[in-house]
Amino acid sequence: MASSTVVITGASRGLGRAMAHGFAHAGHTVLGCGRDAGDQAELAAALGEPHDFQAVDVAGDDVNLWAEDLLGHYGAPDLLINNAGLINRVTELWRVPAEEFDRLMAVNIGGVYRVLRAFLPAMVERGSGVVVNFSSGWGRSTAPGVAPYCATKFAVEGMTQALAQELPDGMAAIALNPGIINTDMLQTAWGDGAAAHPTAEEWAKRSIPFLLRLGPADNGGSLSI
């Protein structure tokens, strides 16, 4: 893909941060968001212009203001990556507090929906663009202790495949299982066992070329790295 505009949610740390650096260093304009204002300011300072990073809670209405600002300055993105997500503390489903369950649903499902609703009209009007919604191995299989997280990622898979059927020719929506990566989220689930897997930076180095190659022929795909 030639120089493009990439929007990434969940850019504060881990996988999102690694992707932001990787896309920027490859010559693409990166527009990111995350919940922590300090992390976003640090990313903005590290990468400089023309990149843009803002503190946004994807589960809230400020997604609309964020999207309006970016669309006004940069136009519709070429690649929209829904990476923001949470995992529950590992325990039986009936022990998960209702507030924790609700927050997981609001971010992992509602956040994807809100971001799509904010950016897709401009992408559809232009008639091009790729959406990548991050799923998980736990969006296609299950494990004890992470039932709420599994539920959200199964939902992302279904929502993405239905969206793919709605998009015009020339666009694509893809559900992507990024594989097993040593991030804070994996450490929450696996503890010290997470260290046996690639870091976010190692993952980004080999995966960004894959993401940039995605196009209309991949529409509706349930892909893995």
C-alpha cells in the first residue's frame, strides 16, 4: 500500500502502541486514541507531525467528536483498526462483578460499533477502505475463566462478517486474530507464561506488512496472524 492514513484505537500501550510506531516508521500517517491522556501525549511527542493521538474512551460519545476532528483534517482513513479492548479478571463467569462485565461489553463490542459508526460513512462515501476488527483465538474457541472476554470476541467475529456483507464493492471488513502476544492483557490471563510469546514490538514488525496488504479480496475474512 502506498502512503496511507491509518486509524488505530487502543493506541496507549501494548499492541496499539507498537502498531503506531511501526506504521509511522513505514511512512504512513497514524491517527490514534487511547484512554490515558499521558500516554497519548507521549506518543504524539515521540512520533511528531503529521501523526495525531488523542485521549478517547471508545465506549463514550466523545468518539464522535474525535472522528469529526480527524475526518475534517485528514479525510476518511485508508485503514481503520479496532484494537481497543479489555479482558476480565480470570474467574468463573458467575463470580465476575456486573460492573466489570458491563464495562467489558461497552468497550469490546460497543466501542467497535461506535468507532465504525463514526468513521464508516466517510469511507463508504469515498468507496474505499479496509476495516480490521481485532478478534482473538478466544473469539473462535473458549477457555474457563474468560467467558465474558470470549463473548465479546465471538460478537466481534459475527458483527464483522455481517458488516462485510453490507459494504460496497471496493471495501473490506476483516476479523483478525492477532495470535498470542506477550501484552499486559495476556499477562492478566496467563501470568508468567506470557513471557514465552513474542512481544508487541516483535509482532508489529512482521504483521504490519500483512495488514497493509489487506484489500477488497479479503472482505468477510476471519483471518489469523
